[in-house]
Amino acid sequence: MQIYHTLKMTGLFEPVILEDVQIKQKYNDHAVIHIEGIAPPELVDQCMLKKLEEKLICLESKSQEKGGNPEVIFCGIILKAERNYGLQ
């Protein structure tokens, strides 16, 4: 399992530990991002009450330099959201 320490998700859930990030874009098409991560229990409770689809989400790269601005890697609207509460 690889954890992405230099990436930050903004929008709905900011204190999420990212475990997997995949960005795909076909020629002449919009990019699609697939994100898997772990959220603290208090955020999971909030997720259950919110409709996540049609909300804005951004993925940023934290600057390696002090005082540097983050670089936006992806910014878009959630089309489909799935929640897995660790129950298999």
C-alpha cells in the first residue's frame, strides 16, 4: 500500500489519508479520477448524511518549498461516490 504524502484533497473531505489515486483521460474527453482513502470516523458520519454526487472536489500537490503555492492536479465534480465502511 502506497500513501500519497504530497497530495491533498480539498472540497468535501480535507483530512483524508489517500491510499490510491488514478487519473485517466482519453483523447478529446474529460479526465476521470478514482480516489481511495481513509477518513476519520467523524467525517464518515458526515458522509452518511450528505449527497456526494455533484459536489466539487480538487486534488492538489503540496509544495515542497516553504511558502510555495499548491499545484492543482485535478478539479472536477463528483459523478459517482461509493462508501466502504471496512465491512467485507
